[in-house]
Amino acid sequence: MANTIPNYQNFQLFIFFSELLGKTIVDPEGNAVGRILDLIINIEGTYPRVTGVQLRLKSNRRTVVFSCLDFSFSDGHFTAQFTGEDFPAEKEPVPSELMLKEALLDKQVVDTDGAKIRRVNDLQFLIANDELYLVHVDVGFQGLLRRVGLKPLFGFVLHALFDYEMADQLVSWKFVQMISSPDLLRLTIAQNRLAQLHPADLADIIEELDIHQRKAVFNALDIETAAETLEETDPKVQVSLIEGLSTEDASDIIEEMSLSEAADLLGDLSPEKAEGILNEMERDAAEDMKELLAHPEEMAGGLMTTAYPSFPPTCTVADALKTIRGDIDDLDLIYYSYVVDDHERLLGVVSLRELLAAEPEALLSELMDTRVVFVNIEEKKGQIAADFFKYGLLAIPVVDDDEQLKGIILFKNLLEVIAAKLGR
Amino acid sequence: MGNVVNKKVYGFLHAFFNAGRWRKLWIFFALIGPGIITSNVDNDAGGITTYSLAGADYGLSLLWSLIPITGVLIVIQEMCARMGVVSGKGLSDLIRERFGARITFYLMIALFLTNLGNTISEFAGIAASMEIFGVGRYFSVPLSAAFVWWLVVKGNYKSVEKVFLFACFIYFSYIISGFMGKPDWHAVGSAFLHPVFRMDAGFLAMVVALVGTTIAPWMQFYLQSSVVDKGLKADDYPFTRLDVIFGSIMVNVIAFFIILLCAMTLFKNGIRIESAVDAAQALAPLAGEYAALLFAFGLLNASLFAASILPISTAYTICEAFGWEASLDKKFLQAPQFYSLYTLMIFLGAGLILMPDMPLIRIMFYSQVINGALLPVILVFMLLLVNDRRIMGKYVNGKIMNVISWLTVIVLMLLSLAMIFFSLFT
């Protein structure tokens, strides 16, 4: 009875890459063939399968890549053995395959679960059905020590002195995005995990990457995500990312950004590039953009956006709501509707709450609040911040000297001004 | 009428500022910084001590060595700056990715130790120079440690860089004090024209020390990171190279004036000194009170400057290699390793100075030895990296550059070995 129970003490399902490197591989007769230099995985599928191995041959010390391997455990020992009749079959390179040591080990990856850039200290494989699957990336200190060969020493000291047990810091492969080269990103584009990240996190990550990775990661994003990410990125990085794109791609992304952010960005670009992008953009958007660009950045005119809802006083609630619904993709703000006369002079404001609560056939002139807080187009940002603070608004309308409504400033855009004063 | 004049003035200004050269000068000033700062930090407490000793013990006879040293410094730093600009990565980052975890781990331990030794000598320099101004070390050292902390943690890269660039100007105090020593230019000229080389142990050790103090391991990491931090691109590279060359020349001009001053005063009068502070004190009766004060002030500035940069640079370098969060924008708990390393460096660096009976000379001495042992290793890694096409693309070293740089590295290796030998057996 006892000998039918597998020996669970020696039973191991997981193995680290660092433990595999340098292991001897044997042929079907049990003769040593060579030592493992690197493993090759096929990155298709949730957990990539090891499909080949790079060996240093025992016979002539040549470096060769083979496929056809069986990985197994018996008596607590890990064995890697060649199978099949066509041994030794030298392996042809396949596009969806990569060498682990070259592409992953010691390189940086994005951990999309923790929204951080990590350095790969080790890799963990699962052994199942004589196959190896890459399941975890080890980013912890213990993994580093294992690589250095000091894990037993540190483990002993930490245990003896502080009664502290080190723990592995593993990131599931599901959350790992490789970024070490543009080719890798292209290779993994089908399962691009960067999309799992919030654009603000993505922006932080992009800022931390080096110039090449930065470009590659940014180019791997879809236009909408790219635009959202760009809005959250530091102006200096914004410029370098956009300068690296073709004018058409750049204008596609900039059109997706909110107007005021886009105008700030265009203002930071070189005049030639900005001109090129403006020419590439849709006429309406380009007109709005040019108007915003005419104002200095630290004044109301430079902070404002022109994508807001405005209606004549004779407009009904139903029509207003219909218009807002129709234009919603192009509007930077929907919470306030501004009421203007024939000369674009500001008469009043109606909040979305009021629109929703009112009868559909009611006129905006009946609903509007005429005590509108507004700022002049040349107002300094410090005073605007004070107004936001005093009146607790989401947006403040901007008028010129003739009281014509020119745009609105979103609280979000002013936040960057205030944030600087918060010591961030 | 007025309009016409205005147009003319405008046209003139337009032509003036668009005339290539001016535009280039302007870009240059926007892009300089890393090279000049790195080189000047290099003239730290240890450097100034070495130059003073060289001048006091050997007079003008070692002046010639500054010319090859400048050349070597330019060769090495140019490669670092190029790697930073092209790869966009720090040196420890590249070493980790190319040479793996184990090598990097031990390299970082060695770097931490030598940088700690250097930091200690910077705080020793602060303590000693402040004592000349009549401020006790139990006051000056904690205060300067607090200042260093505040400057780096509370400042941002731009403002700190400006403070540092300003600190570079204070080095001119050495040029002024150099002139106060009433140099004999004729003798200076002939010292350069007739280089002297002697094969006695003391002379050789001094040459080795001069080279060793000018080219230190940490500089390569610091320079490359600050080039990366500044976000310089491959198009900006010609300016970065100018920055590096300018910095390397400036550092040796300062060294020249320190050696000159000590040679003209101390050496001529047969005064032996042990440290830079001895030099400052001995200068007063020979070159005047102001020359001595300027000299001490220069030492204070140099030590404080280097003490501000070494701990932060070390923390960045190590965290980068191991993939730990490293940014002053993060809170302590978000980047514990970074802040711990940084704090530890300042705490140990400043704290050890205040311990009574601390064998400071021995500590500095052994840190010099590790410095010398580490340098060749890092230089070899650098050369392998700078010739790696996967990293550098078309910006790898050319044939001539490779010959020059390998020769440089071999000479430096021999000198480093000589330095370790001298340190341990004499």
C-alpha cells in the first residue's frame, strides 16, 4: 500500500530559471549531452511553453539550439531529457519565440497589476505533462539573492537575528508586459497588457522608461489611450513623444485630446511641427486650436477650452439635452450649459442637474442663473484659482473685453497650477 | 519714419540671433551641466589634498602630468556621455542587463563601500575647512549633513543643477589664490616643456594618486545618469561632448592653480604638509591671509559640493541596478531602499567624522584602494558596452577611438594596480 503513494515530500511543481541554467541534459540513453545556456519560449497563449533549449555541447563545446525536450521530476531530481527519434534536431527560429535570458532576465518589465516597472530577477516555471510553462516573474530581493547565490546565507542570518523569513515576490505572467525592445512589443501586440493600466499610471510608467522604450510603449497604444496618456504626461516628455511621431499620427492623437491640453502641447512644440500638425487636423478643430494658441499660457486665455455647450435663451431644455447628447464626444465639459445672446455675450448658466430636473419644453431663459461668475480673458491664473476656491465651481467661463464668451476653464486644467503650490 | 527704424533694428537683431553661431551658443548653455558638474565634483576634498601635496612635495615638476590626465578624462567621460545619450539608460542599468545579477551585485557592494569612503572624506574636508574659519566640527558637520539632505530632498533637478553650476564658479577662488602666490611664469613654462619623470616610489605614487583622484568609478555612473536625467537626445550629442570636454579642461585648470600655488609657496620654502588644511594654514604667512582663506573656502565648497552628490548618486545607481523605486518624488514608504541607502550614506559619512578616535586616515586610505581596484573593472565593462551594437547602434566606438580608449584603460589599470601596491606595501 505504502509504495503506491507518491512521495509528496520530493514532489515539486515549480522550478526557477536560475535553477535550470547550467543543468545537464541527457539523451534517451542517459548520456550527458550538454549544459543549459538558455531556454526558448513561445509567447503565444496565456502561459508561454518552453519549446527549445540552447545548449553548450559536451562533445565540442559548440552552442546549439534544440527542440524536443521532456522535463520531469523523479526521486526529487529534475531531469531534462531529449525525446523522439529525430534527436538531435537543431531548431529553426520561429517569429513568436524568444530567448529568455536575452529578452527577459535582468530586463525591465511592466507589472500591469501593480502599475510599476520592475526588474526581472528570476523566472518561475510550472512543470506539467513533461512540459515547462512560464508562469511567474520574480521581482523580489530573494530572487536576486538566489541569482547571486547568497540566498542560503541571507536566509540564515535574517532568520537567526530577526526571526524573519524572506518571501518571494512573484508577478503572474498574466500581468507582465515585456518592453525591453520594440520588437518584443510588436510581438506581443495581440495580447498588449498595457491597456489594462489607467492612463495616469501609464503616463507615470512612460516617464520612467528610457527614450527607446518610451517611444515603443507609446507607439503600441491605440489612439484613444495614447491621447489620454499624453494628457497625463509631463510636458517635456509629451514633446519628445510627439516629435518622434509622423505629423499624421501626431495630429490623430492630438485631436483626441481635450482642447486645452492639446493647445498647451502644441504651444510647446517647435513652430514647424505645430504648424504641420495643425494643417493635418480637421478644419474646425484647427481653428479652435489656433485661437487658444494665441493666448499666453499663464492667463485665462491660455488655460481655457472652447469645447463647451452654449445655447440661445430661447432654446428648450429638450433641444439643449439633445444637442449635448449629440456632441458629447467633442465636449470637454457637460455639467454647465452657457446661455448667450446673438452677439455671443454671456447671459446666464444652467447646470446639467437643472436641465435634467426641468420640464422638456421649458426655456433656458427661465431656468438660467444670471449671477454668473466669469473671468476676463487676460486674468492671471492666481486670481482664477482664488475664484475657483471661493465659488466652488467645476468650470469658469472666460469673456473678452466686449463680454463675449470665449471659452471656459476647467477645474482640472487649473489643478496643475494649484498642484505646483502644493509642493508636488 | 519711426517704423522704418524699428524695422531696421528688428531686422538687425533677427539676423544677429539667427546667425547660427549665437543660436548654437544659446543651445549649448541650455544643454551644459552634466559634464561640468561631474568634473568639478571630481575636484573634491581628496582631489584638493592630492594637488596640494603634489605641489608642496614636488614643486612644479608634476605639472606636465595634467595634460595627459585631461586627455584621459575626456576620453573616458565622452564614452559615458555618449552611452547615456544613445541608450537613454544609466550605466548600472546597462551593466545589469548585459552582465547579469551576480556581477552587478558585487559591483554595487564595492561601489557602495568606495563611495561611502569618499563621502567620509568629504565630511572630513568640511570639518577641517570650517575649523580654519573657527567653527567646531560638532557644529559644522551635522549642519552640513542637514543642508545636504535639505538641498537634495527638497530641491528638484533644475534648481539643484543651478546651485551646483554656481558652486562650480566658486572653484575660481583657487585661480585667484593661485595668482596671489605670485607665480613665476617662466618656470611654469619650462616645467611643461621639460617633463620630469623619476622612478622612485614616492614620485610614482604621487602620479598614480593624481590620476586616481581625477578619474573615479562613481563619476562614470553619475555622469551617465545625469545625461539621461536631462533627457538629452542623440541630436544634442555634439553639445554634450563640448560640455564634457569643457568640464575636463576646467577641472585640470583648477588643479593646475592649486599645484602652482603650493609649489610657489610651500615647496619653495621647504614646508611639508599632510593635508589640504595644513596647506591653507601654511599659506597665510607666505601668500597672505586672503589667499589662505580663499583656499580654505574653496575646500569647503568642494567638500560640500561632493557631499551633496555622492550619496544621492550612489542611491540612484544601486536602486537602478536592482530595479528598486528610486525617485525623490516618491514618499519614503514607496521607495524604502532608495531613502535608506541615501540616509545611510549621509549618516555614516557625517557620523564617523564625529566619533572620537576614528582612524579617518585609514578609512580614506582603504577607500582609495577599493576605488583603484574598482576602476579598471568598470572601465572594461564600459568599453564592452560602448562597443555593443545592440545598445549603441551606429554610435559604437570607431577604430581609432577603440585603440585610444583601450590603451587608456590599460594604462589606468597598470596605474591602479600600482596604486594598490603602493597603498598596501609601503
